[in-house]
Amino acid sequence: MSYIIRKKGAKLILSLMIVVFVAALVSISSHFPGLLSYLDGTDSERNETSESIKENTPSQPAEENSSSQENISIPNSDPNTETNTNNEINIEPNETESQNNFTQAEEVNIETLKTEKFGWWYKPNSQHKTPEIPTEVAKMLDKFDAIYVGDTSRKVVYLTFDEGYENGYTSSILDTLKENNVTASFFVTGSYIDKNPELVRRMVEEGHYVCSHTSTHPSLPDLSDAQLEKEIKDLEEKFRSVTGREIERYLRPPNGEYSEKSLYLTQKLGYVSVFWSLAYKDWDVNDQKGADYAYNFVTKNVHPGAVILLHAVSKSNAEALDRIIKGLINEGYTFERLPKI
């Protein structure tokens, strides 16, 4: 009898202990709601999923990120975060971040770019066809959005003048352009802007492009990355201080010298490198060939889409310019500023 009583007592005590344990567990879970989910593994899986999303999202292609992020939403877990009516946070694309990621990716590859210096050249012809350049050079220009011709599908030409210093002819050149209602593109240096601010302002006021010939006219492949950037930025500031405007984003490499790396850096800074498809030795002020030579050379070698390089220090060019313009117009050509890339 006493055995039965002890057995029933033990069961009663065990039942009471179970009830107390369950009550305690319920009480704890009410204060720590994540405890049960932690014990059964669900909270751990959620954290692993969250970390996986964070790690994988930036590694997706930039275009996929920008298109998909517009519609991504995540549950709001921060009571201080401003939310929408659905208690969701809308994640908008971060254009700056995407751009920085792209720049960093490009910078990783910059070490593979060649620094070998090249001098610009082309093979002229008298059949009014586009001059030939080496295939590898053509690929390099295309890769970095550099140009030496414009639209070759129609009879349009692009007059460009290099302005390293003033020799007394730019005013006459501007007069001739204005009289013929023609616009051109002028590539200026820093010293030219310093010494001829009125001429630079006149170029802008009369509708011409004023473009970069760098600040001090160095050979770009010889410069460090920082030096090349300084050449470009210094000229931008000089032009801005004189005109109150931004310089046109075209750059003619001094002496026509370039490398794969200098073309890349120029492009990275927002500029189009501009070479030429028609030019002659006109820069030597002590060896001028005369207006007739300048006129005959241009009209003989012109072609659709020609980028014509003339140096403004040339007396021959200044005297021949009116005839050149009228002669090309008679041949059906029109004149435009440099093409947009």
C-alpha cells in the first residue's frame, strides 16, 4: 500500500515539475521571442540567407544591378527608418556607386595598357577618299573614342586650328570665318589663353568650339597619370576664368604624339582625342609656302568627313582661307564644328 502511495506521489511530483518547466519556458519565450527560432534553426537560416544576399548583390553585373534595384524592397527592421505604407524600404539605384565600381574595375586594368609612344601619320591620296591608317591604330582609336575623321558618308569637312601662340593672324582668320558664315574648332594652350583672352572670348561669342591643346603642350605619353590630368584641368580652369564657360571636351595631343595609355586617360577625363586627315607643314613661320600652295593642297586632298588641321601662325593659311572655303563650298562641301561622339 505504501509502495502504491509513493508511486502515485512520484508521478504527481513529475507532473508538477513538467507543468512548472513548460510555464517557465513560455515565460522566457514571451520575453525572448527569437529563442525558440534560434533553437530550431530558423533564425540561423535567416541570417545566413541575409548574408548571402549582401555578398552576392554587388557581384552582379552593373547593368543588372541598376535595373533590378529599382524594384527591390526589404522588410523594415529599424523603427527609426522612414517607411512607406507597406512597411517596406525602397532601394533606389546608386548611380555614384555604380560609376565608382566601374572606375575601379577599369583602374585595375590600366597597368595592362601600353605606354609606347606613337606619332600620328596617315596615307594621303588625291582620289578624295578617306586616308588610310594602320589597322591596329584604327582599333586603338575606336577603343578609346578618338577620331581623325568625321562623317565620311557626306561631303562635310571640319576646320580645326591649332593655337600654340599668336602670330597676328587669328583675328583675320576669325573675320574670314564670319564673312563666310563658317564655324570652326580652335585648339588652344594655356599660354595662348593667358596672352590672348579677347581672341578666346571672340571665338566663343562667334560660335566656334574652343578645345584643349593642353596647358603647356607636352608630349602626353611622357607624363604620369597625375601630370596628364593636371595639364587638362589647368587649361579648363584658365578657360573658365576668361570666358565663364566650360571648354569643349575635345583634345588634340601635342605634336600628334600618343600612347594607348594616354588615349585611355584622356577618355577617362571626358575628352575625345582629335587627330586629323588633312594637314601639311605649315607651322614653320620661316618656311611659308604661300597662299596658292595652301589652297591647292587642301582642295587636292580634301575628302568627305575630313578633319583639316591648319596652324593659325601660318601667313599662307590666313591668306588662302577665304579661297579654300569658297572653293570647297563650290565643290559641294559644308563646314561643321567637330562631331559629337
